[in-house]
Amino acid sequence: MKIPKELVNGFIIVVGIGIYFLIMELLGLADIYLLRLFNVLFIFYGTHKTLEENFAQGKRILVSNSVSALFTALTGVFLSIIALIIYSYSRGGNAYIASLSRTFLFGGDPSIMSYSISLLFEGIVSAVIVTFMLMLYWDTRYTTDKHNTKS
């Protein structure tokens, strides 16, 4: 059984984000919230890789490729949130989340689930934006491209 490229590339996104955050934590940079924003680069990479593979396989229909790209990005986001929940519980639960929330989105004392749900919404939005940006980039490579047609 062959695993779909969307799942494989979604898993690549999770591994990339996980390693990135572990390195940031080991270097003591986990409290710098601007560095956390760079995780979107891993979403770009995995999603772009899916579109590249689709194009190499001759799949040039814009709509099906956008669904494939969005599925890849959302897979990476959902698996990353699950990994964050597991990691948070292994690091002390709500106390660990409280240490993260001091420099990030929240005031107060969020729970693991409220923190994860808000990051899930943020991740879904970033997945949609990344997919849209990459589809604009790849649009000129599809057969439906109006720029290369002759009248």
C-alpha cells in the first residue's frame, strides 16, 4: 500500500516543525515569539513539495492541486497540534503551557486544550494562506494558464 504524498509531506512538516522547536528549546530561544513564526516555512516546504510532485506526475488541474496542497498543509497543522499536546503533557502539562503563553498569544492562565485550539485555528488560517500563495505561484505552470494561450 502506497502512502499518499499529501500524508508523507504533511508528516515532513510535523518533523520539521518539531525539530525546529526542540532546537529552539535546547538553545534557550523558545521564549522569543518572533522565532516561533518561522514554522510557517515548514508548511511552505511541505506544501510546495506536494505541488511539485503533482506537477511532475502531469497533474495540472488547478482545483485538484489546490485541494491536494491544502490537505498537505492541514495534515501538517493537525499532526503538529497533536504533537504539541503530547509534548506539553510530557513537560508538565498546564505549567509548561503557562511558560509558553507569557510571551505569546495569551494573557492569563490558558489550559493545554485552549492553547492548542487557538493554535489550531491559527494553523488552519496559515495553511489556507500558504496554499493560496503557492497556488498563485504555481498557476502559471498549469495548462489552464491563460498567460501562455494563443488567441
